[in-house]
Amino acid sequence: HGAQSAPSLCGGRGMIRSLALACSICILACASPAVAQDRVPADAAAAGFCDATLIGTPLRTPQFGPETQKRLDEDIAIARAALRIAPDREESFFWLGRRLGYAGRYCDAIDVFTRGLERFPDSYRLLRYRGRHLTRSRQFALGLADYQRAMQLMSGQPDSFEPDGLPNPLGLTLGTYKSNIIYYHAQTSFAVGDYDRMVEGMALAYTLVPAFARDDMLPPTAFWTYLAYRKMGEPDKARRAVAEVPVELDLTENHEYHRAVQVFQGLLEPSDLAENEGTLVKFALAMELRFAGDEAGATALLRQIVEKNAQGFWPAEVELVDPDRS
């Protein structure tokens, strides 16, 4: 199903549902087989993906406050102990990997997920988490393959809520495994220029979250759909994708995505933005500069985003190194 037939994410929700049902067949049927697990380096850090960004700037260990660092270290120690005690449990592997990821140790996390997949080769949960961390370490093809395999494994299976390792202020779990796997597969498709897949996946992911979480899912799915249409040279469809995102939403988590969407809507001008704006807002502004033809301004801001973040920011990096990918 091409992007030309896709409706706005934010308008008629019945239209979204009908598109998503068709997309679910396409996405699952067209997903290519997963890359063999032994293609993922046994020592991911040795592959060189955790040393530098795509533009060659060094990656740094994130600096957390003392209390946060103490909690991260304790959680990792507990997860290591749980894996030693219960190596026969899938959860032991994915919790240790996720805890390492929260600390910014993405390649260490990949190593743990890979060890877990050696024992549980059909675990869509381990594939979902490894795919996310492969993407974060700029191994996009491998990440996409993990998501595709996870979608195949979940096809026809009941969905379930994904436990939050970093609970939101309400302690409310919003995402499900199916919605997250499809959402992150669509998001990662931005790295390889598969914009049709982005539009389809975002529409499907939106329909798969429970009704109470739809407000939170709306800004990120609209954000990436807008970018996909703009990259495809479809500005009218892009504008429709964000036009009906309300100014007022009942948000638990995605406040920054909402603010970034307001940049695309033209509700926030550069003069409205503070120096300490979040990465997503700055990325939205950089992309608007690019779409408006201000290549020098866009490139400068994209580079600033990458250099400012300890772990870089892969969407900005791929825009710098391959802006015309498709």
C-alpha cells in the first residue's frame, strides 16, 4: 500500500483503522526474514558502533546526577544477580539488557540480548529490545531485521502490555509489545529511506495502543508521518498529518513530541524556542529549515544536536550523511 493512499493520522480515526488493517497484512507479509543471529557481533562494542557517531564525533558516557547514577548502578547489579540465579528465564536477559540501555551502555545491552536469543531464539521480546538498541548503535539493517522477525513471531498472537523499566509519573503503562515493535520498526525505517513503510507502520501502531493511550501516541506518530511525507515530496499530506493534532492533549509522556509537532504546525517559531529546548524540538526546527531550503542553517543545527548529546542523535546523523536517501 503506497503512501498516496494513506490518510491523515489525526483526522478520521475510522480511516486510520481501515488503513491499519490493510497495513498489518502488508507489514507482516512483506517482512523479510531476520538476519541470522550470529551476524550480530558477539562483542558489539568491538564492531565500532559505540565509539563514534555517523559524522565521526566521539560518543560519551551520559552524565547522570549522583542519585540517578546510584539507582542505575543498583538496578544493573540486581539484574545481573537475577540472571545468575535464573538464567533459564527470558526475563532475566531482557531486564539486564534494558537496565544497561538506560545507562547508555547500548552495545553491552546488545551483547546481553544476543546471549538471551541464543537460549530463546523465538523471543519477540528479546528481538524487540535488541532491535531498539541496534538502532541506537546505528546498526539499522540489523535492527530492522530484528523488528521484522518479532512481527512475524507475534502475528496471530495476543498482545500484552510492555512493562516499563522507567515508569512515567503516573506509573501507567501505555505501550503494548505489538504497538511498540511496529512503531520502532517504522521509526527506524527513516534511517534507510523507506518512507512508505514509515507511514504504514505509524498508522498501524496508533491503532494498536489502548484507547486511553491514544493521546500520547498521537504526537510521535504524527511527527514521523510528517517527516516521511516531506521526504517523499508530499508537503500537503505532511501538513494534513499534523494539522489536527490538538493544542490541548491529555499527555502522560510525549510532551516533547507534542511541542515538536507544533513546530511543524507553524505554531512555534524559532523566536519562541528556548536555548534549552529538547532534542526533538531542535530536530523539528532543523528539518523545517532544510525543507525551506536553508541548507546551511539546517546543517549547522543538525550538527549541533549531534555534538551536544553524549550519545549523538541518529536521525540527525543520517540527515547529515545521507540527506537524499530513498
